[in-house]
Amino acid sequence: MSEGEKSPDGAVPGAIGEHEGTHAHQPDLRAFKGVEAWVFDLDNTLYPSSTDLFSQIDVRISDYVARELGLSQEDARIKQKAFYRDYGTTLRGLMMEHGIKPDGFLEYVHDIDYTPVDPNPALGAAIARLPGRKFIFTNGDRPHAERTAERLGISEHFDDIFDIVAAGLMPKPNLDAYKLFIERTGVSPARAAMFEDLSRNLSVPHRLGMRTTLLVPDGTRAVFRDEWELEGQNAPHVDFVTDNLAGFLNAVLGALDIPSPIRRD
């Protein structure tokens, strides 16, 4: 069957279904053919933003900035967001401008309640079927990633976690963070795919040759070409967009003709 040709039931091979996502600049999920490394961001990617887990971290970051810099909550919030914009993470800004040590910051901001994270067996099953190695690549730290993955029930499906400490405290979207990830894991960018909830964090992976997928909040797919373009979700470095990671991965597996495991009841 030729590229773009429809099957007898009218479906286009590799096309994304209604409940699985949409594409920005790639029309065919068979673009994932040959991928041997699947790289996932953690927060608001492996779990949905509606979980509100990261909102707890966000509040604790503001509290930490207020305490360490002697600022009001309002001024601390402004400073926090300025650091995030200019340095990629608030931690990096605190380190560069105020000499803050990372250990205390990371321990404080990740001292949160993980019970809002529900197990996601559908996501775990989809990740398990992906061919090749799987990684979590996060601007958070390893303990936070481990606790979150354990709550999701997906820990066993990953080969490794590459955290902000492994990146030498250099956060995404800095090129050096990705270079260190590639060096540490031996991943070939041309045979890798990256999944992120922040468009700007996909720019370098795309430039390096990775397939890129942007995760967006539930139910926002319909307004993709209206509001999202202003925030970079329709940027040239975004290959695919979805608000349903498990559904999207299952669609990819279908496009790659990877069969479902045989159930033995």
C-alpha cells in the first residue's frame, strides 16, 4: 500500500485516531519506525497536568525563594518565574545569582503528597510494548521521579532515570543537558523519540534528529491551531501533539505493527 493510500475500510495507515492525538508537522505515525530509545519527561507528561502534583512543587518553590531571599510571597513569585524564564529552572537561577546549594532546594520542593497520582496500567502496558530502551529525563531529581513512577505503576518499564543532578544541574532546554544525556545513555538521537509537556524543551531534541511529541492538557486538542500557536505548540520542532499519552503510544504501536501481548486468563 503506497504512502497516503487508504485501506478498504477508508483508514489511512499510520493516521492518528480521534481519541489519540493530532499532528503538528508530521502526518504519519510511521515516522516512529526505527526508534530504539523512548525518552519521557516526568512532570505533566507521564502523569496529566490535571493531577496537580506539580502545583504542590510550584508552591514550595515560591516558599523557598521567599525564605532564602527574604522576599514577600508576591515578590518571590515574580522572582521565581523570572528565574524559570531566564535559566530553565528556578534552581539554576538561584545557583547562578545567589549561590544557593542544590541539595536543600531539591529536598524541600519535592517534599510533597504523592497520593494524587493514580496508577496508570494502560500507560504502563503501552510503554512496556515499545521496542527498545526507555528513559525518564527530568529537570527534577531522581527520588522525585522514582516516587512518581512508583505511584503510576510504571517503574519496571524504564531502563534508567536521567535527572537534574546527572545533568550537572544544567536543566533542559540547555543543549549541554541533552549532550550529557546522550553521552551517559549512548542513545542515538536519529533513533530516539522524546515526549515533553513544554514546547521549548523539544527544540534541541528535534534539532538533534529525535522525533518529538508534545503533551498538552486534557481536552485542549480541539483548540490546537487557535490558542496554542501563541505558546509554541505549533512550532516547527513539534512533530506530534497529544493530550492522551497512553492512547497515542498505542496508536504508534499499531502503526508499527507491533502486536498486543496474548492474554492468558
